[in-house]
Amino acid sequence: MRKLALLAASVLAAIAVSVPLALASASASTVNVTEKEFTVKPSKTSVKAGAVTFKVKNAGGLDHSLAIVKTSLAASKLPQKNGLVTLKALKQAGPFKPGKGGTLTLTLKPGTFVLYCNVAGHYQAGQYARFVVK
């Protein structure tokens, strides 16, 4: 009887640990982002709120960065000075050399965001994309 009770307790402990881990991994989103002259192409344009990992790849011939800002402004209307977006980014990575990349992980709440390259002149050249968190 004691062995059966220990076995039942072990099974319940395993379930108690694995269910939250499965739920946590199901709620995390991964978005692949390809940058090149002069585009930002996310693999998804919207995700559910929560942890989001952006995997960035520079497929261009120039250095590129990735910045993320939450805004109600149109993606093409961000304020700039000297060829750079002046809004404070939630997070920024890079610049990445051609063929290189990196990752950005954030916990995002619902809203509209803009993903953009903040290397001087790149945003002006159209290197941005609208991104929605539901």
C-alpha cells in the first residue's frame, strides 16, 4: 500500500511540474525577422500578449539593427532626427553585420508596435514593419 501511495505521489508531482511548463511554452511566441536593404520582414505580423522572442537575421549587404517601439503612430510616421527614430525603444539590438543576427526577448502587452532598423537613414528608406500584440 505504501509503494502505491509513493507511486501516486510521484505521478502527481510530475503532472504538477509538467503542466505549468507546457502552458508556459505554449504561450511564448517566436517571430523570425529578416532584415535587408530596406525592409523588415517578420514571419508573423501579430502574436498573443506575453513573452515574445524575435530572432533577427541580417540578410542584406549592410549593417542593420532591430528596435521595437509601442506607439499609436503609423509605422511610417515615427519622429526622427538626423536620420534616426527619436522614440525610446522598448528594446534594441545590433547593429548586425551582413549574415549575422541575434535575439530580442520581451514581454509584450496588447497594442501596436513598430519594428524598425535604427541605423541612420534606414528607417527613412522604409526599413520598418507594423506589429500587433493581441
